[in-house]
Amino acid sequence: MTDTPHPKNILAPADEVPTEGLPTGWGAGFWGTAAYSIAIAFSLFQLWTAAYGTLPSQVVRAMHVGFLLLLGFALLGNLRTESKVTRSILWILGVLGFLTGVYNWIFYRDLLMRAGGFHTTPDLIVGVVLIVLVFEGARRLMGLPLTIISGIFLAYCFFGQYMPGPFIHRGYDFAQIIEHIGFGTEGIYGTPIYVSAAYIFIFVVFAAFLERAGMIALFNDFALGLVGGARGGPAQVCVLSSALMGTISGSGVANVVASGQFTIPLMKRFGFRSEFAGGVEATSSMGGQIMPPVMGAVAFIMAETLNVPYAEIVKAAIIPAFLYFGVCFWTVHLEAGKAGLKGMNKSELPNPWAALRKHWPLVLPLAVLVYLLFAGYTPIFAGTMGLALTVVLILGTPIAALIGPFAFRVVFWIALGLAAASFIRYGVDLLAIVLLALIVGCLAFKGGRETLLICRESLAEGAKNALPVGIACAIVGVVIGTLTLTGIASTFIGAIIAIGRDNLFLSLVLTMITCLVLGMGIPTIPNYIITSSLAGPALLELGVPLVVSHMFVFYFGIMADLTPPVALAAFAAAPMAKTSGLKIAVQATRLAVAGFVVPFMAVYTPSLMLQEGGAIAAAWGYPVEVLYVVFKASLGVALWGMAFVGFWLRPMALWERVTAFAAGLLLVLALPWTDELGFLLSALLLGLHWYLARGKRAEPPQKLVEE
């Protein structure tokens, strides 16, 4: 292949790595140190409030936004401008943003007493400053599309009384709008920013600590050793490592940038086309948002919005997540077979179980997290405890290394584990004492001090990584505030319900299109919040189960980042793949077929998301229905994979591809006799294809660039 890099040059050059959000680093000199210190203070404040929760929720939300604005504008001034004047202005804006949070803290009781139309002039000035700074911060950190959309909603508050037809509202004065958007719990300080402060931030910092502790290396070694030798091994490694990474990090585009530097050149080196390699990375990384147990930030917002335990969201996502990544594996397998690509040399691959044995302590915090989530504890408690146990492991490692005899080290780890685990019975204070003792112990010697520096770096990086999510949650609060103040959502809901009474499928298609169109300009979080606020109640009114209706919106918010013409994840992979982002998006759409199919299937058969059963459950039992639906869905998307790639045991003729697509469609549809026809057609097709392929399965030459 002409665009294949030299075998020695597996990693993409540094100048090809795309930057998402802010550049790396903190800035030079005093200003860089100041921004770094602010990030650490931000993390410590959030961890303290998560562990002890002594502050009122409104104060925590206001300080969270204040820290976001302070750190965001500080980093913009340090990293995005060379002018001292501009940097000073941005720092001043950041300080003003932070002071809006301090104002809410100091005057918390007074603001409560003045709620309902009695705010003073200073209150309104602070509210205006907050709204302006949130818009400016979002514009600089998230780009124009989200800012423009939120601005249109805010303008509707002011001028909607002049709109025609069903869009008109009664009109609201300036003070009422500022109070609702800038102070109430249905505006900027609404549910999205509450979830960002209470849940998302903790899990972002948790992921940062796990990465620093070596979790990414563990995932990569385990994936390389387990599937690297399979057909299309490098691409299979990409899919598996991204699925594993999704268990601790739900940031899709960030995962593309982080892991794509290694996986995309590796896939190209072994013969995969550039656009396909980019598509595999984009699709796999975006799937991390639907991969339990942590999933993406949207899952936490969904749990809070629906007022259901987070474990219910995880339960609904388990089968779709396995289908999603299963289709990725299957499509890669077919593509590799079509091109005659084999796996990597097994003698050069790491032993996956040896890697797991070596780094098994890193799995413990994740296991504790899963246990706490499913045991009924809140996500904020589970995330905080998982993070604390990760820190215990990191700080305990250099101390254990000083202990000579192996038996003594075992005793040390058992004692430390029991002390750390006792928080479930004796509370957070005991765990805090354990952490403090470890910190004091690490201060006593050089290796321990270096470990403390790693923890400090993780705190700072976690705060920086949380910036885009937090700012998105803040500005999308303006949209939620507009919907609750004006009631415009009811107009949209009424239209969807009117269509759905005659044709539910058409309502679902319209909702899907809304998600995809919105996703062309805004991230998954605001996309979900806006669309679920509009379409979620309408789908519920049409009989779609509550969790399924919101998961439907969630899935297509993710698919928007893979769907042309504006596919953010695909364009993030483009510089590393050295090809067009649009070509990558086309490949990613093929690979993510399960993400398009499963939401529709779940609406008609909710047992696919482990919701209530239907006729099969009534006749044969719920487990039988779940197994049947999963088998049907798996066969359907597998047939579509064959149709799109054009290969199974040998290259497929056009009529075979059309037949495979038709059989898959029949299995997806929930109409009388479609399942029977789908199974019959697929059996005939697969049997005939196998018969014709006998003796003709010799693979073309391996397109591998040799060392």
C-alpha cells in the first residue's frame, strides 16, 4: 500500500495528533503555576464535597461553575494567546466567573429569601455576568454551534411574544428571565450542572488516576495478547482496548485522540485501508459511552433526570453494548478476510494473563465500583470510594516496595486492604485517615514523594479533562431554562404525539433525525438533554418505556459523532489516518450499524434492554424472550455486516448482499411473520453461500509490510 508508514514508525508523528479543546500543558511561569494550582484546588473542593456533602447543593453548583470559568479562562489565557493584554483580560473574566460562585455562597440564604421576583440590582448584575461568561466560555472551549443554539433559545425568552402561531409565549420581563436562568435550579444551575458537579467530575478524576496508575497499558497489553493474533488482529486490538477503556472513561473523541496514535498506524501497517483504520478507531472509541459500568456522562444525567438508580441505566445498556462491539469485531473479521489479512505474530505478542496477573490490583477499584453501583449505593459514593481505593493502591505501592520479605508485603497489603475496605461499615473518616497515613509515609522517602507527584498531576489533569463536559452542562442549562420558562417543549411534544398516534415508526425516525442534526454541531451531552426534554415525554406518551425512550435518544446522540457530513470522532481520527474525515465517517457508519438498529428494536421489544417482557415472556418465560431477542438481533446485524462488507466465506455477489440486507431487515422489523421470513431467508442464503464457497476459500496474499 502506498500510504503505509514504515514498520518502525508505528506511532503517528506528534504534529499529526489533533488537539481537542485545550492544548496540553498549563502555561509558562507564574501563570502556568497559578492555573495548575487552581486545577488542584478545584479537584480537592469537589472531592471534599463528594465525601462529606456539608454544603447546600445550590452552593456546590455555583462554586462548580465558578471553578469551571476560572480554570477555563485561565487556561485559555495561558495556552491560546501570546498577548499579555489578552491573557490579562481572560484571567479577569475567569476571576469574575469565580466570584459569581462566591457570591452565591456568601449570600445563599439571602438569595433564597429573595427568590420569586425580589432579587436586587446587584443580584441581577451577577446573574447577567454569569450568563455572559458561560456563553463566552462555551464559545471559546466548545465552538460556535452549541453557543448559537443556546443563544437562540435565550433570545426566544426575550422575544418569543412576537413569534407567530404556536411558538408565541406571553412574554417575560428582564429580571424574571435573569432570575430563572442565572439563579434558579432550572437554568445554568439546573440538573446538568448538578450531575457534572456530583457525578461526572468524580469519574473523570477517577479515570485520570487509573490512567496514571497504568490501566491503559494493562488494557493495551491484554487486548494485544488476547486478540492480536486473530484475523485482522491490529483492528481487533483497537476494538477490544476501546471497549475496555470505555469501562472507565466515557469520553469518545478524547479516546480517539489518545488511543488512535497507536492503533491507526498499526492497522495501516498490517494492510487495512486508511479510512477503514480510522473508522474502526472512531467507532470503537465512541462506543465507550455505552459500555458499562461507567459509560458516558449522559448515563449519569439520565439516571438523575429519570430518578432511577444508576444501576438501572447500566442494566439497560449491557446487551446493546455487547451487540455494538460484537458487530465491530465481526465487521473487522470480514474486512480482514476480504483483504486476505492475517493476525500479528503470536510469538511477539504479550501474554494477556501475565499482564493481568502483573497489574491485577488495578482491577480492584473497578470491581469495587461495580459492586457499589449494583449494591444500591449512589454513583457519587461509588465513584468517590473507587477513586479513594485507587489512590490507596498508588500510594501503597512504593511503601510495599520497601518491605523486604514477600510474606511481610502480603501482610501489609491485606492489612491495608482491610483498613481501606472498612469504610463501608465505619464511614469515610477511616478511609481518610488511611490516605493521610499513606501520604505521610510517602513523604519520608524519594520514591514516595515521586508517587505523590503522580497523584498531584492526576488531580490537575482530572480537573482539566472535566472542563469541556462541565461547560457544556452549564450552557445547556440555558436551553433547559428556556423550555421550563416558556413551555415551548409542549408544542414539540404535541406534534410528535400527533404523528405517532398514526405511525410510531415515523415518530422514531423524526426523533432520530433530530438527534443526528443536533449532533452535527453540539456534543452528546447537550444533544441528549435537549432532545430528551423534547422527544422523551412524547415517546413515553406513545407507550415507549421510560428508560428505552431516553436510551433511544442517547444512542443517536452518539451516532451523530460518526454520521456524515459532520462526524466529530471521524475528523478527530483523520490526521492520524492521513485521509479524509468524510471517508472515515462512511466507514464508521457501516461499522456502527448496531448503534442504528438496536434502539429501534428495543422500542418494539424492550426486553433487548432488559425491560418488561412481551408475548414470548408471557408464554415461555422472561429469560427465553431475552435469549430469543438477543439471538435475532445478533443474526440481523451480522447479516448486515456481510451485506456492507460483501464477504463471508468468500466474496459475496450483489444478489447475496441484497438478500443478506433483506433478511437482516426482516429480523429487525417487529411485524407479523417477519421473524419467520427472516430466519428462513437467512438460512437459505447462508446455506447456499457455504455450499458455493466449498473449495474456494483460499485467501489472497497477506498484505503485510514486513519488518
